[in-house]
Amino acid sequence: MTETDIRQGTSEALDTELDDDSDDDRMSHYVKREDILRSSVEGVPATALCGKTWFPSRDPEKYPACPKCVELMDLLRSME
């Protein structure tokens, strides 16, 4: 299984359609570490387990975990 990390980000307008990231629904999401690195180096958005597409940039410790990501991560762990 690939390692995952929790990161929070905000959406910025680009050619790619990104998910809305209002203050009301900010959450930490599970994302592959290499996707977070690629996002910061290449400037492409990352996609979380739940399907959210955005640019990770915030401290994940400050936000609650996304319930969909947690559910999917638990499912992946149970399959090991």
C-alpha cells in the first residue's frame, strides 16, 4: 500500500476545475505523499481519497479529518 499523508489546502483558480474550499467546509484530507510533493513542485492540484481536487498548503493539524477520507482509509487498512 502507498503511504498517505493528511494535508489541507485551498483552491486557487486555474485551468483545472478545483473543488470549492470555503471556510465552512475546510477539512484535512488523505493524499499520497508523492502527490503532495508533485503538487508543490509541478504546480498541479492533488486529489484526495474522497475525490477532492485542490492545492495542499495548510497545516492539517488545524482542521478535522474528512469523514469520507477516513472511511476510505479504514477500508484500505482493513484490506491489508
